[in-house]
Amino acid sequence: MTVLSGIHHVGIVVESVEASTTWYVEHLGFERLFTFGWPGVQAAFIGRGALKLELFQNEAAAPMAEDRRSAETNLKIGGMNHFAIEVPDLDATVAALAAKGVAIVSPPREVPNSGGSRFAFIHDNAQMLVELYQPA
């Protein structure tokens, strides 16, 4: 059996690599790592600690479906639903992001049967769902 050691990065198609990179840097403390591309596509790697995102801007990409913007309807669509970022203090993180104008989609609440883990959902600049997760 092949040994897996963890997720390296998450790839996300965005409307604007520059706008999304700037949003993640300014709101969630990511760093710009490097950019690349090919005809019709611009891409950027950004990271914060072990978490890396690969952002793609593709001229031929369709816009995100409206149903992907809502936590309730997004769960009814196949494919990747969201990604989660671990935070040490969920309430403080949500308060700081709300003060910066970030849309809080789902306020902090406890994960059922988790022993006290908590989560909240926000929207990034392109209305993609991002989970903030505080382990018990």
C-alpha cells in the first residue's frame, strides 16, 4: 500500500487570482509563495504554515454556480464542498473577520458528538465557503 502523508494543497478556480490572493493575504494572513501560468490561465500558490492554496484564473471557466454560495444548497451538490482552516480561538477569529467586513455565513457552533470542537463558515471574496474550525 502507498503511504500518504497529508494534503499538500487545495486547488481553487477563482475569478481573479490577484483579487483572491490579496483577500487571503489581508484577511487570513496567507503569504504569496509563487505564480505561474500558461496561455489563458494565471495561477498562484499562497500559504500559511502547512496550509497551501493553489488559485487558478482560467479565461474559459464558468462562474461559480449560485447554489455553491449557500451552505445549505452547497451540501446538495456533488464534488468538493469547502475547505477548513484550523484556528486556536474561533470566537476571536470570527469577531476579527467580521470587523474587517468578512461575511459570516454561519456563526460559531459546536460540532455534534465532537467533545467540544466548534466551527463557523465565512465567505471569501468570491463567495466560496470556508470553514473555520477550533478543535476541542
